[in-house]
Amino acid sequence: MEKQSKRRGERVAKTGFRRLDGGDRGDRRGKGPEEDRGEEETAAAREGARKAAVSRTAGNCAAVQTIAINAAKAAAPGLNQSNMGVTVTATCTNNAYAPGTDTTVRVTYPYAISILGRVVASGSLTSSTTMREE
């Protein structure tokens, strides 16, 4: 259940833990480099899926996947491209993307949180977006 409090005359929603994957509007995310990476990663997944959805006639499945991967990487200029993982999952029929099917683009990026030079947490930020082929 959502708790409400008064702060300077405004109602402020109090939600649970913060999310690094973009989350919902009600999230209380902190500011920092991991959040920035999470936002870029989310934008990259969305742009890659959008590009794949509108480019299905650009060639065979491999060509459309390459277009989607390149669009995802271009949408995240602040991330180290060699550390960024992009996978495209789609239904390929007769070496072409089938209209009306879903395409999912998943972007992963490693992170490490250090306090006083010591890594206290690490892992991968992951974001995926699914769009229907046009």
C-alpha cells in the first residue's frame, strides 16, 4: 500500500526500493552514474526494438538484426560500446521477419559500486523492449 506524506504542501508517494532499469514514475531513484547507465541502457533497448520493427523489409533477418544492434548502440553514446551486450530475438520465417510478430531487444551493461575503493556490489544492468513488427 502506498503511503502519503506532506512535504511543502505537496503529496509525495513513498515507494519501496529504487530500480536501476528505468522503473515506474513513482520510483525514488537516487542520482548517480549507475542510474545514468540504466537510463541509457533503457533508451538503447527501446531504440533498437523500434528500429527493428520498422526495418523488417530492409533485408534478411541478419541484416535487420544488425540494424537493430547498431541503433541500440548509437542510442547509448555514454556507455562503453565494447562492454555493452545487445541481443535481438524475433520470429524469422523464410529468412525474413514476419509482420505482426514480436521483436525483443535486450541490452546488458556491467556495473560495480565501490565504497572507499572497495567494490561492494557488482552485476549487470539489463533492459529489454518488445515491439511488434510492422
